[in-house]
Amino acid sequence: MDSNAVAVTAVETARPGTAQGWDAVGAADAAQRQPNATGGRGVALVFGGSRGIGAAIAGRLAHDGYDVAITYVSRPDSADGVVAAVEQAGRRGLAIQADSADPAAIRAAVDAAVQRLGPLSAVVVNAGILRAAPIGSVALDDLNAMLDVNVRGVFLAIQAAVAQMHDGGRVITIGSNTAIRTGSAGSSVYAMTKAAVAALVKGVALDLAPRRITVNNVQPGPTETDMTAPMASWLKDVIPLKRMAEPSEIAALVSYLASPEAGFVTGASMTIDGGFVL
């Protein structure tokens, strides 16, 4: 019997609310966290994992013992570099070309990860786009593109992933602190999409609670990536800690949320931005 079957059996044969019941639930969680066939924590899929924050997350999860699949859109060289780093950590890696604006590609990416590496234990939805413009200048194509990737794509990635995820798994979205404080003109649509993700995880957390799958949202502030490089100087001036985050710092929070220690954290949005929203 696999660990997932043990977990289901344990929960169904004891009633929470009694000492025996809570002990059984704890035993079920422990069973779910047993190493997989390759001696690790299981399989993680990172949507948008080839660069920046996504690449740091993939590397950290590999260090934590996950086999890691990532998706990318247009930079196979970067994706291959992430897979190499995962393999150097002693884990299996897989790069899948998939555009999160394409519902069929999202489903195919999940299928490919499961077929090659096995059922999922964690999914991190990091894919997102920003097209800044004042509201009077936002093109309909740009509006639709951000909604397609940042909202619909997140929903569909979660929907597809949890259908092939162990009970007791982890769902983590990468939102933005702009859901709390927009900070600058021209980002109204982007902020709207990230606020939608923060709301989404609350409902999904309730949907998946019976399966003990936790669902949480990480909201980074300005982070040292190629996307933020042109804005680095003025961004640092408005952050109370007077610096931008390193991608590894965002990855460390994701690592915690993907760990057994975070099993009682769900439906939360955690902001990590050096005090920018204060």
C-alpha cells in the first residue's frame, strides 16, 4: 500500500476530536511525508521556473529533497540551466515548454511532469506577466494577456495539478505586494490580477482542506531580477530596509510553505517586501 493509501485509511478509521482521532490524523500526515522512491520529499512542479524567482525556487526545492519539473516559454537555455542545478543537487529535473496563457499547455505540462517524475507533492505557480500603462492607455490585448496568465492561468494550473497530487500536498502561488499597495501609476491591471490571486487561494484552501492540501500565496516586493533591474535605484529608496529582496529569500519562504512544518498554514497571503507596504 502506498503512503497516500495509508493516509486515507488512517483518516477514515479515526474520528478527529478525540485523542485517538487527532493522533490518527498526525500519523496520516507523517505517512504522507515519507520519502518517495528516490529518497526525497516527492515531486514539485514550478510554473515559470526558468529565471529569477522561479529558478531560485526550483533550486531550493531540489535542495530540500524534491524532484523538480519547471515550465518555461522562450528560454530553453535558462530552463536547461535550472534542470542542471536540480540534478547537481541529486534530484531529478525536467523542463517543459508551456505557455500559461494556453489552457491546453497547462494541462499538458502537469501530465508530462507526472508521467516522467510521478504524482505531485507540491505545485508552485510563479508564471506571470506585467504590461504597465496608465488606465487610459491599456490596450485590450494587454488587459487580456495579464488576465489570461496571471488569473486564469493560475486557476487552471492549480486545478490541473491537484487532480494529480497526493493528499497532504502543497499549493503555493507567487503573487505580489501590489495586491496591498500598488505603489506606482501604470500598474492597475497587474495589481488587480494579483489581488485576485490572493482572494483565490482562500477559497481553494477551503476546497482542498478535506484532502489536507494546503494552499498559500507568497507576495514578494521588489526583487533583484532582470525585470526589476531598470527600476532598482529608485525602488531601493522607497523600501524601508533600503534594498531589494534576493530571489533566494523568496525561495526560502516557499521552502517553508512546502515543508512538513507548514502543515497548519493554509489560505494565507504572506508579504515579503522589506516593509514596502507599511
